Amino acid sequence: MRFCPKCGRLMRPRIVDGERILECPNCGYSELVKAHLEGYSVRKRIEHTNKEKIAVIDESKIPKVLPVTRSVECPKCGNREAYYWMMQTRAADEPPTRFYRCTKCGFTWREYE
């Protein structure tokens, strides 16, 4: 870590014209990275593929693994029994999403709180 000598804020590593620099986000002060600071890295945005975003549940294990509720009604067939599970699909400060799968027709739907 290196702090700005002008304002005291934490400096961030960047690459400008192929040169590694440390730059203050507050006042704009910058300096070249010295040899002893080579461990600094520039943050890169992490991209996820669609395959990484999808949760897969082995359908053969559903009756053995997931709990059953009788307090919902399937919107497709009207059955009053469904397997359910919860997953955090939004930001951490948001409530989780509850998923249901009908025990009769296999229709899957979600419920946001």
C-alpha cells in the first residue's frame, strides 16, 4: 500500500501507456511504480460465462434432497404440494429467492420476498 503524499488517500495501481503507475483517486497525483512496488497489480473485471451463472440440480435426487411444502399452489396444475429451495440471486442485502417445483407436473417457479 502507498498513500498519496499530497492528500494522504490510498493510491491505486494503473497502467498508462504501458507504464505501471500509482494514482491518487482524490487529487490525481501519480508516480511511476518503483522496483520494490512491483507486487502491485491492476484490478481486472471478472466476467462469468452463462454456464457459471446457472445452478444445476440433479433431478434424480430431488425427492431425496429437497423438502416439501403444502402451503403453495402450482400455477400450472393447481397441485398443493411442491419441493422448495432458496438461493441468493440478487445482492447480499436483498432477501433470497425461493424456488418451487411441483411434485405432480414438475413445473418450476420462483417467489421473491
